[in-house]
Amino acid sequence: MFSTGQLIFGILFFIAFVIVVAFQYRKDLKIHKKYYKGTIWVLLAFIGFISMIAAIKYVFI
């Protein structure tokens, strides 16, 4: 399906992409902590809402 060269390129590209994304995240960590403070509560509320919808579905089926 893929040639050996394509597989090697894909693997190396993925590794390089993950390294660059991790480096940029570490670089912007201070900014993220400043501007996105309290977003964990939004995530927990969203997960709770989805869980509540799933629970209602299983109760009434």
C-alpha cells in the first residue's frame, strides 16, 4: 500500500510534528496559565452535562 520511503517519511514527519508542538506548548505555557485560568471547570461542566444526557437516555429507554 505504501512504499518504504513513504512510511519512513510519514514516521519522521509525525515525530518532528510532535516535537514542534510540544516545544511550542512549553514556550506558551505561561500565557496559557494567564489567559485560560479556570477552564478546567468548563471542561468538567461539559463532561457532567454529557454524562447527564447519557444517564437520562438509559433511564428512559
